[in-house]
Amino acid sequence: MTDYWESTEPGDGRREPRAQRRSDARTQSLNGIWRFRLSPTGAGTGDAFLGEEFDDTGWDEMPVPSHWVLEPFTPLAGGAARSMRGTPEGPLYTNTSYPIPLDPPNVGPDNPTGDYRLVFDGPEGWDAAVLRFQGVDSCAKVWLNGTELGWSMGSRLPFEFDAPLRPGPNVLCVRVHRWSAGTYLEDQDMWWLPGIFRDVELLERPADGIEDFFVHADFDAATGIGTLRVDAWGTDGAICARVEVPELGVHAESGETVTMLVEAWSAESPRLYTGVLRTPGEAVELRIGFRRVEVRDGVLLANGAPLVFRGVNRHEHHPDTGRTLDRDTMRQDVMLMKQANIDAVRTSHYPPHPEFLRLCDEYGLWVVEECDLETHGFIFAGWEGNPPAEPAWRPALLDRLHRTVERDKNHPSVVIWSMANESGIGETFGTMRGYLAERDPARPVLYERDPSYRDSDFFSLMYPSLDELDAIGRREEPRPDGVTGAEDERRRGLPFLLVEYAHAMGNGPGSLQDYWRIMTAHDRICGGFVWEWIDHGFSAVDEDGHAYVMHGDDVIGYEPRGGRFSLHGLVFSDRTPTPGLVELARAYAPLEITIEVDARGRATATVRNTRHDADTSDVVFSWTAESDGVTMGSGSLAVPILDAGAAAVVELPLPAPLHEAVVTVEAALAADAAWAPAGHVIAWGQGLSEGEPPSRSETALPPVSGGVRAAGLVSVGSARFDGATGRLVQLGGIELDGPWLDLHRAPTENDHGQGSLNDIASVWAATGMDRMLQRVDDVSHGDGWLRTRGRTAPSTHPHAVEWTMTWRAEGQGVLLDVDADFVGPWRDTPYQHRDIWVPRLGLLFALPGGMDQVRWYGRGPGETYVDSCEGSRTGRFASSIDALQTPYPVPQENGNHVQTRWLEIEGAGAMRVTGRPEFDFTLRRWTSVDLERASRPAQLVDSGTVWLNVDHRQQGIGSASVGPALPERYRVPRERTRWSVHLA
Ligand code: IPT
């Protein structure tokens, strides 16, 4: 006989799935400290623990809810209680592969199994009770007072049993298997975290209670009429219950349809009407949001208006408790999202804790709710035996969908059901789709992975390039392989939903604005969901007491590991926003503000309301004008109230006339909102007036001579050079060294590509970009000038950059002109099949370690890259050098600033770099090579020198760890380049 945990059946003995609710029926939480014992095989501790007399005092204690792999307890081998983190017994992270041999539905005898035991006093005076588990990973069998109630799989889904309680002490026993047949359906890219990780509760079931209910609340945008029908069921089928919504004057019966004028629900205007559904035995809270979501003429509409999701994918994660989240943490996610102008969430890749959806209803987020289903790892079997294609698995797949839909059907925020993530193709999707069409025809259905899209109301892809997305928007995408003409034609008529885009792993993603511009340019595209919201890292401390963030590669002695792919969020594991979230907030801004400043210093602002439905009555506007970062004027700005989609042009009362002015208009919340205080900036725009190009003095220099080298120091204005090497050694009062022509950066996660695909970092390593040697061929100088000519190249290879640096005294300092050319057979090498480009083209200086403060004028205050800078303003900023570093948990290139006009560095003396016209800079206390070598932040130590990179250009950050290669326009082209910079 097969063991139940290796059965393709979803469970046994459970009650029918039904709606989550708040009701006046009593509840008793069984959360708390339980007794726990881990065993190495599926047999657990045997049957003894079921006995009432069993003495469990020698067992471990385990909080419920929690994942046992994250809590301290006695290891299988014995010894003192400790956490399993970092060992193969602890949390394991895989991306696509299964952590067990692919032999469905078997998982093998080695199956860590936790026996849980709780003795509790039963409630008094209840008619009947239900025992509910909100989530157990991955399979649980349950006994009450020695009697088996049943078992269940489906980790992120609730299950319930009738619970024959008795007065006084009751004994609840739960056996939880780490691996089960359900594991084959749960191959989401995340940590494998077993345990009773969501709430356990007793629910009173009053006689004449409401077993289940379904709120149908439609909204007709043309008339403003809401249509309400609440269906109700008791244990024996449909029942008659009272529907009371006092605010709407509704006093109706279940099953009855009533209509009235209402305000619609939307993410921007989350209007909820509170009511009660009542039988003699029970009163259930109703939170009704009227809205209609539909696909019409290939466009997704909500309440009659096109819906474009400003979305993110959200996993549940906490750096200490894994997927056990408290309400405050869920609320924090919602607040942070709303503050960053995010209006939609895909619950990748499973139903979240039900409280999260309640918050989405209340605060306003559109939700694409995904069923707990992913069979990604069948890719390693060529999709042979993929569960959606195997009839034996059909009940299990349907069970998961039923439990998703039945639990969450009453949430207005849930607007789309997603049947699965990355689960190949199979007939069962048709069955699932059929169930949805019948049970809940009011919500469109998504499934991304089947190229025929026959069971989906959306055409959808992950990680297309900008060009591919644009072609899709124009409905000109190529026909995919393996689909029929009819399927292709149907698909072309569907709206396009970008289910995942922009890979926020490490320092990334780039191109958020580019994607958003394409998404909003075409009706067909109903928005997208960034991958993803949060890094999945665990808090950890190394042997030396340094805190670090544990990722998939930190599990020692275990394969396969998904490695650092566990860290790809817009917020770090502790929910600190990354620079990527700053950029996204601007891309998703609900108002578009563009400013034009003409030559006479007159400025106008065009404000366009790009919200879905809300007007701008909640917003106040203000303006500021700055010249070289100094405020010249500011004030509030009267902008008429704009309906969604409307625009206005207003003139700005600038003080006249301004030279090189930056004019900023901000839109901020006029009053406190539920999700942000008054004054929170939701959108801004900037305009720049053109200044005069800086004048430059040209001294005629003699042509480059051969081999002249001076001894000792050579002065040019306030600068002094080593006559032999031509290197700058003194500037004003400070001693420094350099510049070296620098082509290298510490690769970002995205530079590493995915596998061998788009792995530009290994091309850089092969081309020796990190070990360039600088040779000086010639130094010549005269009155007020010095010129150095040289060649920068790695050992081994024939390719090089030849350059000339010419210095002239100018003003208080020196003007440097650089002329650099790529020479040699950059392609005639063993790696010629790869496209080679360089990460940066610029100059590296070594400054005294005593430098510590910076001021600059350019983009800021956070880090910026050429493909991720529109979320940062142009202005004057100040920081310490230490605060310029973004603490990515895996060290990599960070802290760049594009479009810098000038930079002042202070500490051990002062230095100023002025762009002609602009440059990129980074400043750090370690080198790029140190940054590349470090695997944890604590390994980055002060080298005693401050390293300043002044780049003509650094390449963008992109999304290549999963997405397309970096678009060409964000690369650093390998071509002859001339640029200038002034140092003083
Ligand atoms: C895609 C997955 O759906 C998501 O869970 C995550 O793994 C992401 O990739 C990468 O971080 S699937 C991939 C094959 C594009």
C-alpha cells in the first residue's frame, strides 16, 4: 500500500473548502508553543505520541506557526538544541530543480518528519467545532484524542476537519512530512521550508450557521449602478440568509439580486461597503467592493476603463520567520507598495495568508491570485510525466484550485485567477479553466506557460526584450512554434499581461522606465509585474560576529543549490527599499509631469493624470527653481483638479531670468492617506534650461613627441606630476595618484547572466578587464601643459586601449583631455564568438584615506546608472563616502552617480571635479577588485585609500540574470572616445 504522503490524492477526511470570513461564531487560536520531535523517515515517531498518557515533556518545544528548519530544536543526531540554518537539514533553496529525485509521486524513505503534539482545553458551550490549518508544508496527518481526522497536502492552502472536541483537555497530534507527492506540485523558486507555518484555529460551528457564501458585486460604469447578490450555503446546501448593508439601504435575502447607485471599488478608490449576512445561528461580516473586470475587444477593463497594472510579484518572506508572516509585516508590504506607486500584486506563486488580501481590499491593490502550483523541475525530464498532463494528478490539481478560489472568492481586490506558474502544458488546465468558467465567470483567467494560451484569457510572457514587447504592443509578434493557426489567431485577440519582467536581482533592474513607456503606449498591454518584491535572505551571523544575509549558496554540503537567485527583490530581506524601488516609484508615478523651460527662462508644466479612475483632488502641487543647486524661488502651484486621463498646462511663476535653472514640480498628498502621511510625494517632474557651454582656453601644443621623460616633478598650474610616469601626484594641497584608465567594474548579478547566457562578466574576466596594466610611452610638457601617451592592456592578450591625456592649467586647476582608442584584435581571439563590450570607460584616482565627505551636483541622492536614473532628481546633494555605498548582501558594483556636473570631495584637503559637461562617479574605500572578490559585506575593509572613479561612461545594469542582454544603447561602445574633465 502506498503511504498517503506519496499518493497523488490531495488528502482525505477534510471538509469542503469554503470562504474565509469574520463572523460572530467564536474562535479559539491554537497558535503557541507545541511539543515537537523530528524523525528521519516518514514513519515519524510511530504511534505512541497519539496516546493521551504519552509523556512529551522530553520533546522539543516548537512555536506554531513556524518552520521547524528556522527554529532551534534537537538535531536528528542528538545533542543540544540548535537551528538547522546553513545545513542540509535546514532551509534549502532551489530555483527550478527538485530537491528530491524526480520519481513522482514518490519521495523516498528519507523524509524528515515532524511530530507535533498539543494538549489544550476544549471550548465550552459550542454546538460543534471545526479545526482549521491555514497552511502546513508539505503534508500533514491529524489526530484528535487518538482518532485520525484525515490528512492533506497543498502547503499554502487551508484545510479543515470536523473536530469532535470534549470538555477539558484534548490531545491534538499532527505529523508533518517535509517531502510528499505535493512537493512535485510546489517547485516554486523559493526556500523549502517545512512546518505548520500558518495559524491553527478552532472555529465554532453554530447550528443554523453559514457554511459558505459568495458575494457577487458588479458595477456598471455607464450608469453607476451596482448589482449585489450574496449566495449562502449551510451544511446541506443553499440557505436563506439576511443580507444587510445599511449604508446602501439594502435589506435583502441571500440569492436575491438588488441594484442601487454605488461608488465603485478600485485600487485607487478602495470603496468598501460593510454589511452583515445573517442567519439565526450566525452573523458573517460582508466587505463589499463593487467592480467589474472584463476583457473587451482585446483590452482589459476595470469599471469600463483600461486597466494597466503597475505591478510587482510578491512572495511571502521574513528574514527570521520565512513564510510565517505577522499582520504588521503584511501591512508593511502593502504600505511600502502603495508609497512606491505600485497598484497591483501577483501573489507569486501561491495564495498568500488570507489577511494580506483583506489588506489589499482595504488599502487598494489589484491582485492576480495564483494557485499553489508549479511543476518547473519536470523540465529536467523533458516534461515527461508532468502532472498537468497526467490524469492521476487531476484531483490534486483541482483540489488546489478549489481551495484557492473558495477561500478568496469574496475579495474585491482579487481580479484575476492565475492557475499556476511554470507548469508546462497539460489537459488538466482545460478542466481547471472549465471549473472557473462555471464557478466564477466574473474573473478572467491567466496561465502563462502554454504557448497556445487556449486556457488563458491573456497572452502573457516573462522577460521579453524591449523590442519584443513593443512588437507585442503593436500586435506584430512572431507566431510561436507548435500552435495552430486558430490558436494563434485567438491569442492575437487577447490582452497581453507581462507576468514577470525586470529582474531585480542584486544591483538591478535597469530599463524600468523603458518598459513602462512601452506598456502604456499600447492598449493591448495591461501592465506588468516586476520580478520581484523582496529578497529571500535569512538573518545570520558569521564566526566573527558579523551579521550577514544568508542566501542559497550559504547552505553547506547540499546540491542542487539555486544560489544567489534567492535574492532578487526591490526591497532587501529586512524590507529596506533598494535603489530599484526608487526608480520603480517614478516609473509607476500616477501623474506625468513634464516641464519646459524656454530660452527666456519662462517655464510651463504639463500635468497628466495617468491614474485608472481617481481624480487629483487629493494632491497639492508645488514648484522650485534652482540654479546650480541653489534655490532661487519656490511656491505652491495651482493646478485644476484633473479627472483620470485629463491633462492641464500651467505656467510657473519663475523669478526671471534664470541661468542654467532646474525647475521641479512636485505632486504630494494634500492630507493623510491610509498608506502615507500628508506631504508624501507621488510624482514629480523636472525641466532644465540650457546654460552656456563652459568656455575653454585653448593653448596650442606641440605635436606628440617620442620618448621624452622628465625627471622629478612637473608643475602645471596647481597640479604636480611625476615627470617619469606623467601621473598626477599633487593637486592643490592634496597628495593623490593616478589617473589610470579603468575599464573594469565588479560584476553585478545581472552581469553574470543566467548560466552561460548573457554572461558578460565571464567575458570580462577572459579579456582581463580586471588586470589591465598601464604603460606610459611618452611624457612631454611645456609651459602650463603636460601630455602623457600610453597603452593599457592585460597580460596574455593582444588587445589594448591606446590613450593620450593632455593637461592644461585652467582657472584654479587643470583641465584634462582624454583621447582613448581601442586597438588590437578584440575579436580575433578565442572568445571572438562573444560580443565584447567594456563595463566602463573612465579614470581611476587614488585619494588620501582621510577624505570622507562629498557634495555633488547631478542625479541623486541615491545611486544611478544610465538605465536607472529617471527616479532620481537633478540637484545638489551631500553625503559621506561611506553612505554612498549601497549594502547589497552580495557585494557588487554599486553607488554610481550619472550625469554629474561637479563633485567636491573633502576631508584630508579638498578637491573638485567638474564635468565637461558631465561624468559618472563612484567613491569607495576599496577597489573594484576587492568588491568583486568579497562574498559578504564584512569582507570589504578600508584599504586606507579612497578610490575615485570618474567615468566618461559606465554601462547600465539591465536584467540579464534572467531577462534579455543589456540593450545596446546602455553599453559602453568599444570605439575611439574623447572626453574632458576639470580638476581643482
Ligand atoms: C521565473 C519564475 O517564474 C520565477 O519564479 C523566478 O524563478 C524567475 O524566473 C527568476 O528569478 S521562470 C524563468 C525560467 C524565467
